[in-house]
Amino acid sequence: MQALPASPPRAADPSPPPPAPGAHGPPPTAAPPPPPPAAPIALPRPPAVPQKYRPLLRILLTLQPAADPSNLAGAAPPPAPLWSAVGTHLQREGALAPGKGKLAALFAQAQKDGWVNLGKGETEGSEWVRISARGRRAMGKA
């Protein structure tokens, strides 16, 4: 019988040997650790309320428009307290001196500065004032 020529030696195979019959791959490893908890979202700080507006915003938070049982015409109540009611409360607390034009000036400046919203009903004397979203947030009621 004739001998086969010798084959040159093979270089070592860098890949791992095939799995043994019945084996299903490499042994299981531990699951990776869960991701760290997300950092809380930092919301911007509410703006500081100037001292001259604090009584106004506090009163607006306490006053809620209520339906008037004597309202026989069935008109809807104002969406916010009327100027006159807010002015009465401000005067009782000493935050507004009596006098013409001071309430309107305070409301106009508070609206310009973004602390309140002003509106008007269908009839004269039905002007209302409502705390703005900025004012609610600054007063901790957002």
C-alpha cells in the first residue's frame, strides 16, 4: 500500500472548539445590572413675588367666583373675582389705600408684570381679575 504524503502541520485554530453534543452554547452569565435610577427633573424655580403683589395674589387664591342665587336672569357668574370684591379685601388688609384709580393702576401693573389676567363681563362693573399661571406657580399652587 502506498503511503499518503504527509500534510504540513496546521496552525492552532484561534476559535473555541465546537460545543459538545447536547450542549447549548456558553454557560449562562448573570443579567446585567439595572440602569441607575433617572435623576429627578429640575424644574425652574418659581419667580419671586414682589412684596406689592403678595396680598393681591393671596386674596385671588382665596376668592372663588360663586353662583349668585339672586341672579334670576340666569347669566353665568364671572370667571374670576370682580375687581370690587378684590379691592374690598385689599383695603380691609391695609394693602390698598382708599382712593380713585389706585386699584386700576395696581391691576394694570400686575397684568403687565405677568401676575394676573384681567377681563370684562358683558355689563359695566363686571370687570374681573384672575391670578395668572405664573402667579399660581410662584404662590405654590400650580
